[in-house]
Amino acid sequence: MTTTSMELTVDVIVIGAGPTGENVADRAVQGGLSVAVVETELVGGECSYWACMPTKALLRDAAALRAARALPAAGQAVTGTLDPAAVFARRNSFASDWNDSGQVEWLTGAGITLVRGHGRITGTRAVTVTDSDGTTTNLEARHAVVVSTGSSSLIPPIPGLDEARPWTNREAAGATSVPGRLAIIGGGVVGAEMATAFSALGSQVTLISRTRLLPSVEKFAGEQVADALRTYGVTLHLDAGATDVRRDDGGEVRVTLSDGTEVTADEVLVATGRVPNTKDLGLEHVGLEPGSWLKVDDALAVVDDSGQLEDGWLYAAGDVNHRALLTHHGKYQARALGDLIAARARGEEPDLSTWGRHAATADERATTQVIFTDPEVVAVGHSAESAEAAGIEVGIVDYDLGSVSGASLHADGYRGQARMVIDEQRKILVGFTAVGPDISELLHAATIAIVGEVPLDRLWHAVPAYPTISEIWLRLLETAGRDR
Ligand SMILES: Cc1cc2nc3c(=O)[nH]c(=O)nc-3n(C[C@H](O)[C@H](O)[C@H](O)COP(=O)(O)OP(=O)(O)OC[C@H]3O[C@@H](n4cnc5c(N)ncnc54)[C@H](O)[C@@H]3O)c2cc1C
């Protein structure tokens, strides 16, 4: 590696030190390459400070309290309510108090060079980094430039919304007080999770969604979460869009809905989707549209609209390629990509076959997601609808989770449901969705069955322990029938 004060040449440049960028860099270094990572905010990215970690910390105490209250004696022993200050204090520690020194230590310990500042592509394998004090560093890559700049909150063009100073995920994840009334625009994962968290913390929450709740998962799952939110006192306006937002001089926010309803709140949280962090990235220098999601081929190499490669040196991983906006999928792509770049640098052909070492096949066949509402939702692979759209001969098997002995033992009045989506031709599982309290750990068994393409016949030999919630597997197989 040769360096001057303002010039640096490395094998690989990674723009963005979120979970994806960190992992691409780590794998490339392990593959024998030198890597510089460019970061304009905090090393660790959105996930560590304003998304996954702090939001899950906001939800965890409420989930533990609910679990205790679902049992008669434990419930009796719990007499108080959640102390928001204590919840926020624990959240702060999971967000490392918005200080990235721990992650920087890991990064440099892993042999990665950190360049602080805003990175812009300036030409082939060239990136210029501008620090907050105006210092610029010109980076050159011998092999590859990886864009892993993530995504930010989308602010939809609703009249008055911008001026109403809405919360995005950042203000919600970093909240230091609980608004008396919180309006949430958006019924996807972030909207549903934040409705769960803030209603448990004491807000009177109103959620407004143009669609049904949780439209990205099977309908039954969204319905059970909606029912639970209503019992927690959340008002849901589903299939109704927000058409106007105003904040008056007293600070009160009024949201007008498409059906004429008016919702008054102290804060309004916008959770209507994400935009890629590519607006000011120098994409115009490589013939791509600034502000667009980056399209990639199977090797995660950036392609233009016509599918042409940018000469094989520019890659994109994580949220910014829009394949699966989830930390664990970003990191999965990162492992494949870091290894692929190292392999190509050694002159080796990457293995891009289905489930091959350098292919991110799971993005297409086995995307995993946990939605940390109460009840939780887990999903992997296809929904019944997406399997049909993919031309699979679909078999659907549903089972009431509340009838599984492990679940009824777990909590009184346990309510939940699980669905297997089967490829009837191949007799394998291609999708699994479940909703129910405390089921997040059920997901990985389904993931292994799907990724391993385990025949249904063989799944009968995976004997779930009695009495656990995992017995749902046996019940689903029995419902499917031994001779299916
Ligand atoms: C509220 C919320 C909760 C979520 N919860 C979960 C969850 O529980 N589990 C889960 O798997 N996913 C969750 N997600 C999604 C998850 O946060 C993202 O999928 C993940 O952060 C993507 O990682 P990334 O590395 O691709 O991008 P990011 O984490 O966004 O990191 C990108 C980094 O690039 C930097 N950057 C951007 N542009 C430049 C530039 N030009 N120069 C230098 N640096 C730049 C940014 O500052 C940032 O640090 C959640 C998202 C939200 C909004």
C-alpha cells in the first residue's frame, strides 16, 4: 500500500462502513487484499445507531413484560409499568451512545484503513473523499470499488409533511421522551414495530397506512399483529392515505386522511419506505443516474439499465442494491462479495452457481425476516402469493400455533398461526411464515429446511422436542399428510 498525505492506493475501496461495508472489507482483507473504507458518519451504519439495535432495544422490555403477564403467577408478581427512562438508558448502551470508537477499533484491528469523509466516485476505480474540514483524499483502487452506502428514510410528497418536522427512523430510534400522542404514517415493518414500542412506552399511537398492515408478509400475519395493536390501544387507519399534514404554532400536528378523518398528534413519524444513499456519490461519472438504486448482476457488479457492466470494477452490496433491505442479507452479500473480489484478484473464476460460494442465492430463494412486533412475525422464502407468481406448483399448509402444546404451555391464551408453502412438484418447502409471541427463534429451522431443499419425507425425521413451540413442525407435516 503506497500513501501520501492526500493520495492512497489500495486493492479495494469500500464506500460506506455500515454492516455491509465492514463485512466486505473484512472478507477482502482475509483474502489477502488491502482495503480502505470510507465513512461520512459513524462506523457501524444505520443499523447500529438508528435502526436494528436501538429499535429492538426499545421493544425488548415491553416484550418481557407481556410474556410475564401472560402467566398467572408471574403476571401477579409484575405490578409496575415500564420506566421509559430505563428503557432509553438500555437503548443508549445498545447504540453505543452514538459513539463509534468500538467499531473503529474493530475495523483497524482487522487491518482495514478507515478514511473519514464523504466519498464520491470520480472515475474508473477512483474515489475522492472530502472530510468535514474540507480535506480531500484521492483514493485509487487496483481491483474494485464497492458501494455500500445504504439507504435513508423516504419522505413522501404529502403537502405540509416536510414543514411539519416529521420524525424519521432516526428520531424514533433515538427518542429521549415519549410523545403523548404519536401519529405514524406507514404500515410496514418500521411503522408496526414503532407502534408496538411507543404504545408500550405510553404514547397514544395512531397508525395510518395506505395498505393493509405489513403488506410484505402473508395476510394472516398482518391481521394478527393488527388485532394485537388494537388491544394495546393503538388506533389503526388501514387502506387510508395521509393527504395533508400541518404543524400549528402550538406544536400540534394534524394529519388529514383520504377518507376525511383528521388525526391530531404531538409528533408524526414517517415510515413509508427508503431511498438509496446515491444522490451525491458521483454516479454521473460512470454513466449512472444519481439518486437511483444500484442494479447488480449475480456477482453484485453494478450494471446499467441495459444490463451492461461498468467494466467489472464497480460493485454494490447491502440496502443500496435493493435486493433485500435487511442487515443480515447485506452481510451475507458482503461475505460472498469480499470473497469474490479476492478470488478475481488471484485470477480465479468465482463460483456463481446456485448456492455457490460467491453467489447470494438466498436473496432470491430464502430471504429471512423477523418482525419484532408483539406477536412476532417470522418469514423466510416465498409467501403463497409470491410462489404462485414464480410459477411454482404451490401447496399451502396452515396450522393454529395456539393448539401446539409447547405454545399453550408458554403463555395462557397463546394465539398464533404458521404456514408452510410447498413446491408440490419437488416436494420441498419453499416458504414459511408464522405469527405468534416469542417465535423469532423458530425461523432458522425453516431457513435450513429451505436452503437445504430438504425433502418433506426427510423432514419427518427431524423430531421436534416435546413440549416446545417447535412442535408446530410435526403438526404442519401431519396436516400436509405423510403421502403427500
Ligand atoms: C427503523 C429500522 C429498523 C430496522 N431493523 C432491522 C432489524 O431489526 N434487522 C435487520 O436485519 N434490518 C433492520 N433494518 C434494516 C437495516 O438497518 C439495513 O438493512 C442495514 O442498515 C443496511 O446496511 P448497509 O450497510 O447496507 O447500509 P447502512 O447501515 O445504511 O450503512 C451505510 C453507511 O454508508 C455511509 N455513507 C453513505 N453515503 C456515503 C458516502 N457518500 N461516503 C461515505 N459514507 C457514506 C453512511 O453514513 C452509513 O454509515 C432496519 C431499518 C430501519 C430503518
